[in-house]
Amino acid sequence: MLKSLVITTLVFLTVGQTANSSLRQMRMTPAEIAASGAEDDQTGVAGSAAGQRRVLFGDPASAGYYSILLFVPAHTTIQAHSHRDNRMATVVSGEWHFGYGNEFNAAALKTLPPGSVYSEPGGTNHFAQTTSDPVIVQISGYGPTDTHYFDPAKDPGAKQHSSGY
């Protein structure tokens, strides 16, 4: 019995060390986050030209845990869309207006100030909006992730591709 317990503990510690070894040390203040900029790849961030993201950990397009920062400018509306994976999010800065449903509905938005958390269940359509201030949201999930607009005609990525951008 003791031998089984020791072996189980060693396996657990080895797996834990392997999983943790790829996580780099990182500490960022809100000012450092804002100054860090964003990337052009929009995998799993609604494909909007208005929003950009910075990958903090992992690869959202691949299997495994990922964490991103989503930078959304003021006066932005993100139409109803879903992602295949379950995601959890925290509002880092700004006032985020977020709702669930198949169509954008301003009456269904809930105002989420900094420090608020919300979920994006896989396959569940949701939408969002910013008002007079830009917003930074931290989103984590287990990829691969993707973005599917409920109404393909409202997919900003499709409009960019059709116009040659």
C-alpha cells in the first residue's frame, strides 16, 4: 500500500512539474498591460478589426490551456457569436457591456466594471459593447478555440476577407 502511494505521489509530482515548467514568470501592472500592445492574429476573439489581443500563455489555435488579453477600443459593438471551447473572463480595465443571445440586444447587456468576471460557455452565443472608454479583458480557455457568428453577414472577418484585407 505504501509503495502504491509513493509511486502515485511521484507520478503526480512529475506530471505537475512538467505542466508547470512551460509557464514563464510574469508580473504586469495595468500600465504595463496597456503599453504591451497587441497582436494581429484574431483566433477566438470575434475576428473583429476593432479588437486586438495579446497571448499571455499557450496557443488558442492548438489543444491546451491558453490565456489572452483582449483590447477593445471605445465605441465598439461585437455582434452575437460563439466559440467551441468554454472560456472564463475577467474585466481588467474599462467598462464592458456583455450579454447572451443570438442577436445583439442592448437591453440584454450587463455592465461589468473592472474586476468583474463572466463565462463564455462553449457554443453559447454572446455579444458585447464598449462605450466611451476602451476595455481590456483577460480570457482563458482550453483550445483549440474559434469564432462563429450567429449571422455570418455580421462577421467582420468575412467582410475584411471579401474586401481583400
